[in-house]
Amino acid sequence: MSTTGSAAPEPIDVHAVLGHRGVGELAEKMGIEFLELTPEHSVATMPAEGNRQPYGIVHGGAYVVLAESMGSIAANLYAGPGRVAMGIEVNASHSGSARTGIVTGTCRALKLGRTLTTHQIEITDEAGRLLSTVRITNFIRDER
């Protein structure tokens, strides 16, 4: 699912896409919104405000929450009905920082397999500067 057009895209209702699985309480508290969502590619945003550490920059853990949310939701969309994807490994390299505005995560699938998925998420600021690169691997199994 994605939105198109020249105006700012409307956020996607992830709960409507995945049924009972939404973005989760933490992602909601952090203000994460999905603008594009497929198993292969997704785009989501998060405000800097409210997600900063004491030095006034976005907390590195906030970048990881954004990225892990993106990779896990894409993996669950790929897994399909009756199956569930769970994160088993996450790796993050922070290369920049934001103080204000909106940060954007762009997620792409590196591997979509029968039982494992791997996604890479690059997080940038409003000027397009790279802030963090995150890789997440999810294990897919039948839902209990």
C-alpha cells in the first residue's frame, strides 16, 4: 500500500492493513506514522520532539524503535495471515543526529525467505542527511 501525489502523503492505518496488529503502543507514543507500506519497501516518519535525549538530539534508541517497527511490520505483512514475524536480531550504526523536525525511515527488504526476513532501514533528517542505518532480521512462524 502506498500513497501518491504531490501533497504530503496521508499516514497509513497499519491496524487496518494488518488487522489486530497495529504499530504497537511504543511506536504510537513516539509518533511513528507509515506513509508507504509493502513487504519490500516502506517509508515512515517520527518527530524529533518528544524523542530526544538530555543533550537535545534524537535518542539513538528512538532511531532503533523506528527502524525495528518498520522492519517488523513489513515482515509481518510478508508473513501473511496465520503467521507471525518476530525480531531476532537488530544492528544499528548512528552517523548523525537531529534536534528538530521530522526524521524519515526508508525500509527495503534485503531477503524475504520462508522463515527469515532481513530489512535495512536508513533514517534521514529533513535535509536528507543520513542519521542511522539499521538492519533487522525477523523469524517467521505459524501464529499460535
